[in-house]
Amino acid sequence: MDDTRHLSGSQYGKLPTLHQIDCHAGWWSIGDLAVAPYPVPHDSREPCQFIFRVGHQTLGLLTDTGYITPHIVGILQACDSLILEFNHDPQMLAKGPYPPSLQARVGGTHGHLNNHQSVELLKRLQTSRLEYLVASYLSEKNNLPTLVTDLVAQRIPALIDRLSIANQHYASNWYQLQG
């Protein structure tokens, strides 16, 4: 059966209007949730990430980016909580199972952030305001949660009590943002 015909049938009602996201357009809303996309350097067409705001609380999301731009730093300064890519450890990537071409892609300027790049970003942010820091998008083959935890503890010890590591196989706990 044609999925489009099936979904548009009277049983499901009218499909919502599709809106294209412009990562340079600024804030837009879905009910009480305000959303701001922002551009990132990645090897896809017009990649973007998001910040979300409800009331006075702002949550930042940054994955799928190869390096940190001044624009990214500026956008994430306003965040009260952050979900941040810690994709790979550079040494594990270099010694891991990926062929050289994939290593170059992942570790390149339009690939994914490594642990050190993510920590360097955090050092440029006003981290005293971060209520939660969720390390996400860890490679199963090229990273370890202990490497992320140890690096954050060593380089930004004030954040260690607010750090949690997302696991791609399990749902995380709920986080209640204050404010």
C-alpha cells in the first residue's frame, strides 16, 4: 500500500503542514517551545543544530560538527544545559578499525568533534551557568565514557558533577531544568 495515501486517509486526519528549516532565520515557536537552528560545519547539505527555550531555560544541542566556530560559541553561551558531541578519542580513531578514508572523514573539519575539541569549546563557554552537560554521540569503536569523564574531570573539574554520558542503546534519565 502507498504510505502517502494511507497516512493521508480520513482515519489519520489531515497531515500537518511541512515547513522547511532555514538555519539563518532565527527563532520560531511550537507552542511554548522556542527553537533556534544554527549552522554548523559538517559534511552534509546545509547542516544545522538547535537551541531550545522554554520560559527562561535554554537547552543547546551540538552534534555532527567538525570544528568549533565563533558563531557556535556565541550561540551556546546562552545555554543553561547542553547536549554536546564527544564523538571520538583521536588516538583510538587513528588505531581503530576504520579505513583511512573514514578516519579522515570523521576526524576532519567537516566530520565530528573529538573529546579534546569538546572540552576546548566548554572552556570558551560560561560553564558556571550550565545545570546539565550531557556528553553524547560517543563512537562505540573510537571512544570510551571513561575517557570523556576523565578528560572533563582533569580539564574542567567544576563540571564533573553536572556531566552525564548518553548511551545510544538506552534512554537517559529525565532532566528537570530549573527556572
